[in-house]
Amino acid sequence: MGGLWVPEYLRTFTDAHRRTPRQDEQAHILQKQLRLEEDALQLARQQGHTVVFCDTAPLLTAVYSDCVFADASLYPQARSLHARYALTLFLQPDIPWQADGLQRDGAAMRAAVHAAIERELTDGTWPVLRIAGTAGQRLAVAGEAITHALR
């Protein structure tokens, strides 16, 4: 199975600025993630790939903005954009939390963000697969789900 991968723009942002984003930068992060995805989709078409893997989605920027800044203004656009995905792989927090540079705010924030994502994804609008277990188990389940989705 071949395809392209779109990295998480938030990581690029935090590495470049050496800090987490402010509330007024959230819309920029959402838009930049969208542009990266659109560029990858265009390149995938040119190269004959049928799959583009996105490390994150604009919906996560909206969730983060809501959880950290109590700003729900990005949800309408993020929800609309999320409808483009063929499948969302939603990793469960069943493994111990680990610090990850500037981006990750701790186990309590992970739980709050996970709960907010869960609320967004449970309305049945989008195809979602919840994935848990060891790294190997997660990879195997994801691979099977993607193979199935491509049939």
C-alpha cells in the first residue's frame, strides 16, 4: 500500500517558535494543516497514489483551541473539513502518557482532549475506528482497516 504522509503542522510550529501557540494563532495552524493536506492530495494524484495519511486533522486544532482557550470558534470549519476523510483512526489513551516536547501538556490535558475528540467523533457522521493496545497491535489493526477501506 503506497501513499503520502502529511505531518502535524503543530509540531513544526512549536519547533520553529519554541513554544505552544497562542489563541490568536490557532486559525493559522488550522489553515496551514489544511494547505499541507491539500498539497499532499494534489501530489498523490500526480504520483498515482490512492492514499494520503494525515498525522492530525484540523478538527484537533479546534479541539485544542476549545480545551486550552475555551474558544469553540474553529469547530464549524473543522467539522466541515473532517468530512473529507475516508477514515479516522482514533488512538485510545490506554498506554502511559509520555512527555513530547512542547506540544504535550500532561496526562490531565490528554484526558480532556481525548474526551473532547470522543464527543466530536461519536455523532456517527464520520467513519471512525478506535484503536488500542500495544504499538504492534495498533499498527496491525490500522493496516487491516486501511486495506479494508481501499477495497
